[in-house]
Amino acid sequence: MPHTPRKRFGQNFLKDASIIEKILFNVDIKKHDSFLEIGPGLGALTKQVIPKLDKNSKLYAVEIDKELSSYLSKIYIKDARIIIICNDILKLESKDIFQNESIQKIRVIGNLPYNISTQLIFHFLSNKFMKKDGTPIISDMHFMLQKEVVDRMTAIPDSKSYGRLSIMTQYHCEVKDLFSVPPAAFTPKPKVMSKIVRLKPFLNKSLSKHDEKLFSVLVKKAFEQRRKTLKNSLKDFFSKDDLEKIKINPDLRPESLTVNDFKNLAKNFKLSKSI
């Protein structure tokens, strides 16, 4: 299908068959799996996933581009396994996508537009994709992302890439950098390297819903001005003495704190008013 890639949607279509095969190998599709595909585009991944699913499995494909959505709908009009949804994934939550379907677990794949990738990761980790009991509906996610974003997600404390995205992603998920993808694997070629990353949400997290909310606030606040020390960036939450009592050096900068350090901060803050 002739299609002019639209810059506003960040469209770079994957074309390299060897890369697609490598993605599928890492995803390790089982015939009973159900998938949510973000930005299927021309269907390079879609057409490889569908044959591996049995007749009762589903692939929900969310495509913002009306032309591409229409194209895919025509191709798969007779295949009940695939449901094409023409919409902006950032405006949807699980109930919008799955409607009345009794989806217990969903696997997510996608070649994410670089301009919304970080925002989209936070969207999937929010309560919009949680069951009523607070456990995630998503069993794992395999994404094509800009190399820089994956490097930030997998970064360790005191490294240049370490920051809010690192901490929030690693709190919610087991994160694995799988492999790199060169610009030549796409059309048009992006100006940056890409990577495939696997995110596997933890079923049980150590923080309560209340503390988890506070954890998120503290991480965001600490990194708003990352060159400030903790005694300054978190002064609205902790005094210097408070930090020392929980064995956190108030003279450190936020990039020196581990995920567990931030969890410790959240657990030890006595909230006097709602946040």
C-alpha cells in the first residue's frame, strides 16, 4: 500500500525481516495469547503475529492514522481474531479497548512513536491498565523505542542516564534491554538508533496505593531540579534530620538514590494532608 509517512504521528515503518524475526523470537508467542499492538502501521508485525494465534485469541490493534486503520480493517475483515481501533492510545484505557471482553491478561507490542514514548510508558503503568484488585492486566510489553529512552529505563544510580524514568520503570517492572536496531531497518530512516526493550510488570509491589502515589510525587519532585541536593529538593517533605534518621544522606543528589531509597522515603513520610 502506498503511504506517505506522517511526521505528526512519528511514523517510521519497520521493514527489515530479520529484525521482525528477532522480535518474534524474543516475544515467544503462544497460541492462546492475546495482544494489544500499538501503532501497527502497515502491519509488518501484525501479519507475523496473527498466524501464531488460535481462533479464540485476540489482537487489538490501536492505530491513530485513519488511512492505515482503514487499510488494516480491509485486510483482516474476515478474521475475527483481530480488532482494529482507530484512536489515540493515550486517550484510551483498558475498558475502552477491551469493552466487555473478559481479558484477564494482555501482552503489548509496538513500534512506539519516539515523540510520545515516555508518556506512553507512564500511561501503561498507570491504574488505567490495572484490574480492580490493583494487579496489572498487562503481563509483558515489548517495545521498539529510541535507544536513549531504553538507556534511561535501564540506567543505574550515579549514571548520566539515570533519572525519573529509570526509577519509575524499575519500580513497576522488570526491565530488559534486548537488542539494538539500526536506522536502516525502517522506512523512512530515523535519525537515531532504536532498541527493543521488554517490560514485565511486577504482580506484587511493596508499597501500598497511598505510598505508591507519594513515591511518584517524591521522585518527580526530586528530579525537577536534579542538581539540587535532597535537603533542598525535598525540603517540603523532609527536614535534614528526617533524612538522616532514615539513613539517607541529605547532601546527596537524587541520581545517587536507588529505587529502594525512594521506597524508603515514601514509607517514612507521614502525610498530613492529601496529595
